[in-house]
Amino acid sequence: MSIYGVECSVQDEKLALQWLVFAQARAVSICVANNSEFTENMRHFVLPPVTSALLDIGGGSWYVRFGAWTGTLTHGSIDWALTCGPIVITTANSMVPTIPFTLPILHKQPIRSAMRIYTGILTPYYVLFESAETHMFSAQSTTHRYILDNGRGFVDCEGLEYNSSYIIRISRFGPDCSQFPTDTIQQVDTGRVLYGIRASRPLRYIDTIPDNETVYDEKTIRSMRLT
């Protein structure tokens, strides 16, 4: 578990959070929602690997989820650790608005253990993939991965089994998705959901040599040439 020692409270009509995080985390994710499966009014924020935050998310009964971005600078996963709530915030402030999804999806191609998404963007940007084998992105059934497209114009949603069907959500954090947050809180956009996603079937190697055909090894062929 990459995050521990979580404390949640309300301060000045805002959500006050404290936690401890291991040094190898690239970033920290904080999800808030009105239910414990994080499917109702969910908001997702990405922070530097700091140890506290004060979020003005609006009034309501909130559940909070903490995760650490673990991996390399180019790809990895979110290690979700702890959930707390419900935390009741009483305020006249409206709920923090969502950010619309703007990443172009030109087409997609199933590849081995993944789905390749072509965007045509030739400047660096990070993408967040959520994948699940159910009909919804619940906290218990969803896997989160991040990947950097460093100018190739496509990203791969990895970790898919060819004999399973998935729903995936592709999203970005903003306003600057070209690097991990260093001194600001970034919000993940609403994303785009793709249904019925399958990876390609693995290649099968078939022995095409007939049973009645003699097969010579290299040593035999070399001795035949010398006679």
C-alpha cells in the first residue's frame, strides 16, 4: 500500500485531507463521489506527491479515495489504497464542475493484450485508462493505468485478455497533461467510454510439416554435404 495515515475533515466548508505517501509515487490521485463505489458525481484530481490538500468540492455527503501513481515516467498504474467517508460538507458553494473531454480518437485497433487508440497528436501528453469487465466503473472492479504518448500519435490500453470483453474510459488531466503535476492540482476530464473492447487473439504457431516427411537437423545436413 503506497498511501497510509489518512485523515479527513472539514475546514472552512472545504475538504481537508492529510496522508503519508511513499517516495516512489509519481503523483497522487484523490477521487471524491457521493457513493462508496465512486460512480455518482465522481470527481478525480491529480496532485504532486504531497501529503495534504484542501479541496473546495461543494456541499454534500462525500466519500474520498486515495491512490498513488506508481511506475515509470512513461507508464504505470494507480495503486488505490484507502477510502474514507461519508464526510458531510455544508456549504452554499456549488459542486466543482466537470471538465469536458477533448482528446480526438481517430480509430482504434486491437493488438496483443491491448487496444491501440490513435489520436494523431504529435506532442507529449499523458492518458489515463480505466478498464473493467463489468457494465460500470465501480471502485472494486476497475483498473487504472497511465501512459505517456511521446509524439507517436497513439496510446495503448494494456492488460487486456483476448477472451474477455471490456469497457474502457480514456481521459486526461488538465490543464497541462504533458507532465506530472509539480505545484498544482489537476482535474481529470469526463473522458470517453468505449464498449465491447477486446484485445487481439494471440498468434498460434502451427507445425506444417507432414508426418511422413523426413526432417534433418543441421548436423545431418552438413554430413550429407561432405559425402
